[in-house]
Amino acid sequence: MTVDLWDLSIHQARRLLEAGEVSAVELTDALLERILAVDNDVKAYLTLTPETALAQARAADESPPSPNTPLRGIPLAVKDVICTEGVPTTCGSRILEHFAPPYDATAVARLKAAGAILLGKTNNDEFAMGSSTENSAFFPTHNPWDLSRVPGGSSGGSAAAVSAGECLGALGSDTGGSVRQPAAFCGVVGLKPTYGLVSRYGLVAFASSLDQIGVLAKDVADAALLLTVIAGHDPLDATSLNTPLPDYTTALLHSDVRGVRVGVPQEYFIPGMQSEVEAAVRAALAQLEALGATLVPLSLPHTDYALPVYYLIAPAEASANLARYDGVRYGLRVPGPTLEETYKATRGQGFGAEVKRRIMLGTYALSAGYYDAYYLKAQKVRTLIRQDFDRAFEQVDVVVAPTSPTTAFRIGERVDDPLQMYLSDIFTLSVNLAGICGISLPCGFDPAGLPIGLQVIGPTLGEPIVMRVAHVYEQATSWHRRRPPLGNDRSQESKCG
Amino acid sequence: MALTLQEVEHIADLARLALTDEEKERFREQLSAVLAHAARLEELDTAAISPTATVLPLRNVLRADQPGSPAPREDMLANAPAADKGCFRVPAVWSTTPGTEG
């Protein structure tokens, strides 16, 4: 077999590992070499942990296969807003540049317990605030399909790493689309689970009522495998759901979508969206219909208000959550003449522009005299957005829509225009506001060769049906098998960026 | 909804953020634009709608009141910008002579 080991999916790698045809050390070495070859161009990683990765790989090779270690020997990456014991977790921020957490996030601990290998930490917009990974305080990540373009965000490093073959799968976090939108831009699968399904313990808080850890993978089967490992009740997260959960990989055994009712929301096909995106999503809908699904046109009438609701609620929660960065217990301290001046100087120097902008916006929305007009009003409209979905899921099993209105934009194109940047998330925000689940998977390419994402949205705990529909579509198409034009031949070129 | 420079300075003070003059002016413009966009919510009548603070049906999640084993003190202090005698060290909160630490 002449396949490149770094190019394997997780389920392919598992078979080779279990058959003893490949060792975890060989697989990890292949990934580390791949990172060396392409990451100067892609810049997906903030921190690499090759020594501990190889130590974990040797341990994996010494332990026998077991049902308790479904990820034995599988090299993965973790977004840098998720805590990893003893490994820097900067959140893409100067204020946490030298922070190494004393514990693992629950999701990370579960991956490790399942036998996974941690290759390193991936780049993201500072504190997950952004849609392009350009808000990282360290450097932007580049889209593997076109290095002059953004990978999306905020989990842009994780999406780019999966797309470029720099890991077999990755964790991300999704507060308003931060797993699904970069998955769409990078041509990979990105799943945002139902709020409460995956523990947030050790996920550095941005907007606590919206944040959810999700997974990025090369195909739907891999996403199901990763979710099965990380999902489930955790007493360390009071918002973690305590409910029996399925093995999500068994949801994929249904090989058809006959009789599945697919809602097509008119508000997700709007003037101004890229015509190739609309065409690809409409073609995917036609394919689902041909595969036996029933298309049901429907309306989610408050979709248009999701953007202002999100940009009041998320910054309000962020302004409270980020109050903890005061230069006292961890992170940067910029001394001032008084304690209060120390707080101000530390935060003024430690936070980047977008984080300050959102703290300011959130503080304003929560301040005396404006709370009712902005924050409370947004929470009420959030109820209307949830009710739209409640009504939709009385009629349909899933809702299918584009993930983002355009393909990946150029680096620098939107950095100085926050509203324009925020618009790339208009099709993903509502899912977080409603607390439901959604997946993005590749459904085509535009004429510039950039991937287009299809979003399948399900109700609360609707992951099995969402993954089944996504899997059936994926298996009927070949988009997920395309790889970006990166290669060892590129490693000779000068660095960009 | 255009913010004034004084409002920007007041918010920055509430948020404990030191901003440069350039940042204040930029945020004044950008926040005004975002708030103008948010004003669209006024189109909706929400008088009879309850707010959603959380999507979960959970209330008062309690755990057994049993002592556990806390993380070691030295681990918790390992990331501190300044530590002294097992405590976080900060500038004096009350001081008659600003500028002296401890």
C-alpha cells in the first residue's frame, strides 16, 4: 500500500493499527514530518509537543487494543482555548502567552484516556473571538487551499491542520460558528454538538451560554467517533447534560435517508450570497431528495435578527468572563502605581483589538440605563429564534442550509470592518442561540477551487439524525476525498506571511 | 446611535481597560456602527416574550457537600506573575503612598 500515513482518516488508521500493519510511532512520525513539511506555509500550530507525542505513541504501541481505547495511537490536535496540562494554552492572546494550565480539560482527558496522542495546540482568534484566525496575537493561519486566504475562524488552526493532513482530527470550540465556518472554508467536517453534550470544563470561557466544544475531522465517521469519546455528563460542568447517550458511530449504519424530512429555510438563501455557494447547496438538496429524503420549504422568520442578538449576548457574557484577566493569579501583569492601574494597564496591553472591542460592547450592553434596551431585549429575541426552530422541528427531522454565505476570503480583506467580518457567521449563529446541533461538510468547490460547506442542523440531542444525513450525502459524493494542493514540493519555497 | 468620547471613556473605565486616544476614537466609531445595527431589534414587539438566559432545563445543580482533594497550592501559584509565602502578591490595595508595593 502506498498511501501516505498522514493522509489517513481516523477509522482507516485504526484498522491499520489494530492489524499491526502500522505502529503508533510510525503514524506519529509521519504526522510530525508532514507538519515540518507544510506548517511553515499553513501556520496551523501555535505549540508542538513532539516529545510527549512520541512518548504517548510508544505507550500506545505497548498496550493491546481494547474497547476502552478506541483512539489508541491516533494523533490529534487541540484548539488553544482548551486547557492541556503542562502544555501552553495561550488562547491566541498575549495575556496568556506563558500560561500552562495545571489540569486537562475534560474533553482532552477523555481523548487521552481513549488512547489519543496530542500533537500540539492549534491557532485561533484571540479567546475564540473572530471568524478568520487573523485575531490571533501571534500570527494568522493560512487556508491550505489558497495560502492567501483565511482558514475561517475561530477554530481556523484546527480546521487548517485537519485539511492539510497535519493531524487526523482536532478539537475546536463553537460559540457562534467557530467550528462549522472554518470547516466549510477548509473543506473538512465540523460538528457543533448540542449545548451541554460535551463538558466545558477546561474550555476557556468566552460566552458561557453559547460555548460548546466540537470536533473537526476528515469525514463524518471520524467526527462520530470523536464525539462518542468526548460526549457525556461531567460533574465538573454544572451545565453538562446528564442523559443516556448513544454510540454515535452506530447512527451511521443507516445507509439511506428515505423518508427523512429535510427543511429548507428560505431565510438562508439571500441576495448577496455567493452564487456558487447557493448553487452547490441547492444541488446537495436535490441529491438528498434523489436519495429518498423529502424536502420541506419552511421559514425561520427571526433569522435576520440572529446577528444583532449574538453581538449583544456574546460580548456581554465575554465582558464578565474576561474580567478574570487582571494580572493577579496568572497571565501577564503590567505593573501600575495602584492595583486598579495595574488591572487597566495589564488588560490594555494584554488584549488585542477585537477582544477589547467586544469587552467594551458587552460592558456597554450591561451598563446601567442600557441593560433593558440591549441585553434584555436580545435575550427576548433569542427566545423567538429558539421558537422558530421548535416549530420547524415539529415538521422536519433536520434543516439543511449553507454554512457560510461565501467561500474563504482573502487575508486582510475584512480586518478593519467588524460588521463585514461578523456577516460570515450569519448562517451559524442561530444554532448556538437555540442551543441545538449542527454539522458542516464539503458539498462542492467554487471556480477558484475553494471548498463550499453544507450545514445540517438538528434539534436538541439530534446528533444521530444530523450525522446520518451528513454521512449518507458524503458517501454519495466525493467532495470529502479532495485534498488541498499542498505538498513536499512546496516546502522548498520561501515562507509566506 | 453614536457614542461620545466621554461614553467610550466611561465604558473603558468600567471594563478596567487602558485605551490609547487612537483606540478610543476607533472604538467610538466601530461600536456606534455595531449598536446602530443592533437597534434593528426594536422592530420586534417582545412585550410578552420571556428572555432566554440558558437553553437548558436545568436549575440549581447541586453536588454532595463532601471535602475533596484540592489541587496543590504550588501548582495553583505556578502561573502567578508574583507569589510570596504561598500567596498571590499584588500592589497594596490601601496605601497612603501610591507607588509602593506590598
